[in-house]
Amino acid sequence: MPKKIARRQAREAAFLVLFAEDFASAVQEESCDKDALFALADEVLSLESDAYTASLVEGVRAGQGELDALYEPFLVGGWKKERLSRVTRTLLRMGIYEMKKTDVPTQVAINEAVELCKKYAEPKEASFLNGILGSVSRA
């Protein structure tokens, strides 16, 4: 039976897997091996994964186009999704997925995405992410 870990830790592990996968796909045509990415999160970064981690990774991966379509209308001033940092793009997808496809309350999904952004990106990106996720939640 898979072990249960805190949702915050599961989100961080999912973020790292999705971020690494996005980065790797930019470097090579083929996506990275999912098991290798989970191993990276488990071993190198001392994070554990569980069923919630896997469901986030699979859900975001499967719904990527749909998730992008939900935040793209709120990118203004010439911004396109390709111009966003990989951290921001990954966290937008995860936050929207949690808001729209899980039982996680909207404010929790936004807050958790913003906290991860503060940890892995520039401070101004967290404000940007918060604004976009807030706009998506009200749409």
C-alpha cells in the first residue's frame, strides 16, 4: 500500500517531476522516464511521493493543453505561455488543476502554488502567479 505523505510534500514532489519533465523535453525530443523523475524527487531532493503526487503529475500532464487554455486569456502585455518561466508555467498548471479537478479549496490551491513559487523562483513571479490564478478562479 502506498504510504501517505503531507499534501504540501506531495505537491512539491509533483512540481519537481513536472518541472524536470518540461525542462528535459525542451532539451530533447522525448520526455524523460517518469520513474527516473520520481526517483530524483525521492532520493536527490529527499522528497517522497505518494498516490496524490502521481495523480497530480498524471492529471497535469494529461490536461496540459486544457490547463494552458484557462490561464492564457489572462496573460496581458504581449506575454505568451512560451515566455513564462518553466517554474511559473508548471505551477500555473498545477494550481489550476487542483482548483478545477480536485477537492482542494481554491484558496489552498492558490496559496500552495504561490509558496512553491517563492521557493523556486524570483519573488516577483509569485505575485504574478497569484494574480493569474486569482483571475482564473474568478472566471
